[in-house]
Amino acid sequence: MSAEGCGRTVAGSPEVALRKAVHALGLRFRLHRTVAPRCTPDFILPRCHVAVFVDGCFWHGCPRHGAREFRGPNAQLWEDKIAANQARNDRNTGAAQAAGWYVVHIWECEVRQDPVTAAQRVRRATSGQEPSAP
Ligand SMILES: [Zn+2]
């Protein structure tokens, strides 16, 4: 998988696609609200205290699409950047949970493959049926 293979396509934002699908399920959300210091999920469902992050496959190191091996002059740069993103993800998740939010991470590829299924995962979280994400 090349570095350009995933996460930087331009066929619409996965975050927007997911929001549309979530809205279609009748869930109401707020965008880019800060739920903890320096922690701003992509959107939140305030009524049920669910915070949703949409993670880009490349920049967040998706197990299916994240580049495993970098080549070229920027290789170290990318590795560092992705490691930093993952660390920030973990920190954000912890901060949001500590503030009482149930955190859901959705991969960009899950949305691209099937926004409705991804949205249903959000809906399950709102009813507390999904086990806590690792
Ligand atoms: Zn992916």
C-alpha cells in the first residue's frame, strides 16, 4: 500500500458521510465540541454522552490500510507523525472517558465501505450495547 493509497482521497469527507448516515438514523449531534481540555471529537451526541472520532486510515495507522513500511526521504517523518496521532488518539480517548463520555472510534474505511453500518455502530453505542473500544 502506497502512502497515497488511503486517507487522502478526495471523494468526500468520511466524517461528513458518517454524519449524514447518523442523522438519517434519527440521532442528533453537535460538531467539534470540546469535551475535555484539548479534546475535540469529530462530533458528539450530547443526549447520550457519546463522543465520536473518525480516524483517517493513513494518518492514524489503520490495521488494514495504514502503511506498514515507509520508504523515501520522508519515511521517518511519517512514522513519527502517525505515532504522534495514535498517542493523541489514546490521550483524547482517555480524556473524554474521564469526562464521562462514551468514546467511539470509526475508521475512515468503515465509513467508505458502508456509512450505514458505521452509523449503526454509533447508534449501538448510544444504547450502551457495544463493548467499550480498546
Ligand atoms: Zn482503513
